[in-house]
Amino acid sequence: MDRQIVYPAQIPLDSDQLNAQRNAYVGLGQLAAMAYGWSTVAASGFACTPGAGLAVTVAPGSLLAPGVVDGTAYGTLAAVASALVRQYVSRDPATLTVPGAGATYTVYVTPATVDTDDTVLPFYNAANPSVTYAGSDNSGKTAPTVRQDAAQLGIGTSAPNGAYPLWIITVPAAATSITTDMIVQADGAPFYDTIPQLQADKQDALGFTPVQQGGGINQVAGKVFLGRDTTYPGLRYSYVNGGGNTVTGGYLLSTYGTELNAAYGQLGDLSQDSGDRLVYQSYDMNGSYYTAALLSDVTGEAAARAAADASLMAGFAGGISANGDKRLYGGHLDGGSGKVAISWDGGQADIAFASDVTAEAAARAAADATLVSGTNSMDTSAGDMQIFSLHYSGGMSRPAVGYGPNGASQTYAAVALYSDVTNETIRATNAEAGLVSGTFEMASGDSQGIGLHWSTALGAAMFAYGTVSASTVIQLASHSEVVAETTRATNVEATLVSGTSGVVAANGDKRGNALHLNGSSGNMSAVYDGGSGDLAWAADLTAEVTRATNVEASLISGTSGVVAANGDKRGDALHLNGSSGNMSAVYDGGSGDLAWAADLPTAGSLPDTDDYQNCRWTIINGVMTLSFVALGTGAGGSANNSVVFPKAFAAGTTPVVSPTIDREPGSSGEGVSRFVTLAGSDDPSSPVSNTGFQFQPTFTTGNGTNTSSKAYRLQVVAIGNAP
């Protein structure tokens, strides 16, 4: 049986705990298969007794049935379809209601695997480890905490598919109660004697150790009678012949010899040795004694043989002839191979020692350690596929990798050799040595230069930039064209004012290019590198100074208290952001919305009372989240239980409620699963209001569900409009 290994300071994983339970589960199933076989269904317990009125009570019990390890994923562990004998349990007595009188019913058991005990679990909160999440991703949702192999009991006119009959209940017409004589074990019920029952019912009942009668070599298999003869001293035996009649067989011991048959010789001395065994001589008293065995010698030898036989394995236990199974006859050490060899009908083969298996496992583990993953960092959502194989392709003269969605559907692609990469590097290096850079000192927004050629049609050099698939081509000036333009520009510039006098490039200054009257605005317009702008007349400037002085008198400072060394920035403006509905502050380099006082989250808690505990609430953007534990006792029957919110939601609104409940207390200290049913299921909104809700605590039984009348702890999470 496998066992998990963990180490000090190791980070605990959920798979460690799940594997530990699965390993024990598999070990128990393998042990059950050894005792009952891989295909046997066996039941234990489930005693059926009369209950009150037309009802029966079925005691706790368990059922062994063939299945698989896990048909679905077990937590984070994948499903395992390996065969396994599984045990299904009914922990508590179950009361089954007999449908009516004047009919025959079958009590049956159905094996079922269910994920149950749904609970809102605490999860680790990486953002704030001191505050746990309620449910995965703080969703408040419940999750199952137990995978239960349950033996579910039922009663009906017959056992349904997948169920096994246990008892037959024959109810006379007009009967008002069940009696013991109405209950009998069903034909084919999978009950087997226990080992103590086999001992008591078989050998112990005889009062002695039995000896095989007949059936040996040259013996008939009939019954044999052995007793003292009434006519002569000695033992006489009889037997039952093929016709069923008792026939005399003769004497086992006699000293009369020829008196019975002239051809027989008479015995000589009959004595007892020191071991209380019978010794005898022939009639001629030649001094040679022969010792006879005592009954204890025979029974002792029989017991020794039985003990030896018990240590042997059956040669055909669990064999199925229809499948071609063959009987094992024995095992021996094969001198040639040094292994244990087993023999069967028509063949022989060696089997491995435990050390062989261990060595092979170690070899496989060592080999596996040298392998690389075909799925490491694989992102299937991006279209990544697993690499399944790597081999040398004669057709491509290259190594080839096989990839695809599965091992059966692979696509093969060549992998470059080291020489391929080296040759390409040399070719590219040689080619690049004759090129000029198309990206040297390229800044953001620039385009890569991709070509330079001579246009015969234009008689000029042409420059291409952009990309090969989307390029732009422009004409470059010749040297003579540049000289002519330089001469022209020099003559013109002699009549202009400087546009660069006093320019400090380090400050971001730009050259002035022109000055003209903007007919649209009526102002002088200055043109500079990269743009232009109107200049103000002296009268405009005076008017603006007056206006600004008046306005600034009503403004608040955007720099008061600013400490530049702390990274403070000047506030520039404050306005209402129409998109968000919040006030927005603008500062040097950015802006951001401010919160209204009503938008700030508020939180609090309420003291524990007899009705609730651990009450906490938060309000964010007008939405209140309320969590608490409600305490109470189930009303039972069809009555509803009421829960009052410790803090009411907005009047006239209906919050969303997520309640979970603890297990139903049991008489043996264990509980059964319970769940919460909101009252008024025909109208989901009717049981919930802004002040509370109504519900029924319901628990599961072997025959269905029932409402609870016992104490409960109800974990409640409610979300709705804040008051």
C-alpha cells in the first residue's frame, strides 16, 4: 500500500492529504478483493426488524461491490479508472415505511458515491492574510467537504437496477403492523458467513476432527461405517454401495485368521508399546513387531496437513474459464533464471522478486529524471500544444518534434541543427557588413529606412521607409540642387531677422521661422519649428492682466504647502467628471477622481446575543454586506423558522441571502448532512425581506430527507441595498 512522504518545513499541499486518503482507500479495497474476490458483492449487517406500525428498521451495515478508484476528480486529483472493490456504509439505523398491506416488498441497498457536507470554507487571502476569504475567491459559495460512499437503503415492489435485494417483506391484507415472521432474507441476498460463524457452524458442531471417507486412490466415494464386531473380537466395517444400501465390508482387525478365511493367516502377539500404540507380530511369532497408528496420530497428521494446506494458495480462486483463465499447479525456483517459476495448464513462466520490481522502479525513476517536460509553461488558451516526441527524420535530414492536441494526432516539424544556426549566423553577418543601418538613432514615431535606389525616370536618388509590405518612397535632392538652394536661402536670410538668437536648446527652445498678421484673429502670428501661435497686442495684455487679477482673487492656491523635495505637485483645477459623476482634481502630470463622503466604505460589528453571533457588516457604494451566525432550534414538520437580520437593509428592498447549516446531531455523536430550504419555494422572493427571512432546516436520510427539530448553527451572508 502506498504512503505519502512529507518533510519538516515542507509547504503543505492539498494533494498530499488527498493522496494519503486515496492510498488508504485503495489498500482497503485491495484487501477486500483478496477476501471476497474482484467481482463479488457482499453485505454485512443490515439486520431488518419490525418498526412502529407499517415500518421496518434496518440496522447499520456495509456493502462491498466492484467499482473503480474514482470515477470523477477527487478534489484536485484526477479521476482514476483502475478497478477496485469499494465499501459503501450506512452508519445509522434507517426506518423504512412499508407502502401498504396486502403485498410483497423488497428491502434493497444501492451503492452510491456523493460529494456532500457543503460548507462555506475559509480560504487564504494573499492580499490581507489576517482576513480570510469566505469561499473560493471570497464568493461566499459553499463547497462539498466529504466524498461519501453511502449504502442507500430503500423499499419497493422490486430492487431497481444497480441495487441489491436484502429482505423480502410479505404483508397480509388488512395488516396494521409488521411482525418478525413477515421478514425473510431475499433470494440472492449478498450475505456471507463471518469467519467465526464458519468455525461454529461447520467443524465445531461435529465435536471431533473429521477424516475423509473414501474417494482416494482405488476407493469408492461412498459412506463408510466402522465399529466393533458383535460376533468376533475386532473391528468390522460396512459401506453404502451405489444403490444406497449398506453392505458389509469385512474386518479391520482379527486374531482368528483362518476361521474367517482359510487363505488368511492369523496374527500373533498384539501388544501396546510405551507410546500407547498397538504393536503386533505375525502368527509365526518371528520377533518382528509392527506398530499401528493411534487415532491421535491420524488426526494429528490430518491437522498438520490441513494447516499446511491452509498456507497454500488456491490454484483457481477467482478464475473465470470463459475468459481463458487456467489453473496454477505450483511454484519452484528456476535454476536457469534464478527466479521463482509458476506452472499452469500448458505453460510455465518466471515471476519477479520484490527486489526486481524495486530495481525497475528505481531505474524508471532515474530515467524519468533525465527527461524534459513537453508541457512546461504550456498555455492551451493561447493555442499551445504538447510536444510528444523527438526523433531524427531521414526525409528532412533534421531532428523532428511531434506536437498536437494528443499523442494520436501529431504534426511533425524539423528542428535546426547547430550547423544550420552557425551557417545562418555567418551568412547574416557577411550580408550585414555591407549594409547601412535603417534604424540608427531611430526615435519614437520614426520609421525604419528599408531601401535606397536611383530613379531613371526622375533622374534622382529615391529613399524608401516603413515596412516591405507598406513602404513610402521619397525623392532625395542632388548635390547641385542643395548648392543652388543654399545660395538662394543665403540671399533671402540676409533680409530676415534671426529666429535663433537667444535660443537655448537644452531648455527646449525652438527656432522662430516667420511673423505675419493672422487675418482670422486680427493678431500677429509667430511661426516656429513645429507650430505657430498668435501674439497679443499691448492693449490685449493689459486687459488680460486686469481680468486675471480679478479672477485670481477668488481662487484657492494650487501650490500652498507644496514641498517639491517630497515629490509634491501643483494643483491646477477642480471640476465635475461627467463620466464618473465624481469631482476630479487636475495636477501637474495627471488627474484623478475624488470620492464623495457618501462613497467612503463604512464597516462595523454588533455584539453577540442569544440569537446571533459574529455579526459584521460593511457598506460600499450604497451596498451592504452582512455576515453572522444565527442560532436556534428547528421547528420540525412543515413549520418554518425565522431569522431576523441584526441590521436591516433598505426598506422595500430584498437582499440576496446565502445560508449554510451545520450537520444534524446524531445519537452516536456523529451527524448527518443538513441543508437549508428557503420557505415559499414557489415564490423565491416571498421568504426574504429587508428585515429577515424564513427557512426550513432539512437533513438527509437513507430513504430521502426530513425537516429537522434539533439545534442548529446557521452561517448567513446577505448582500443588498444599505439602509
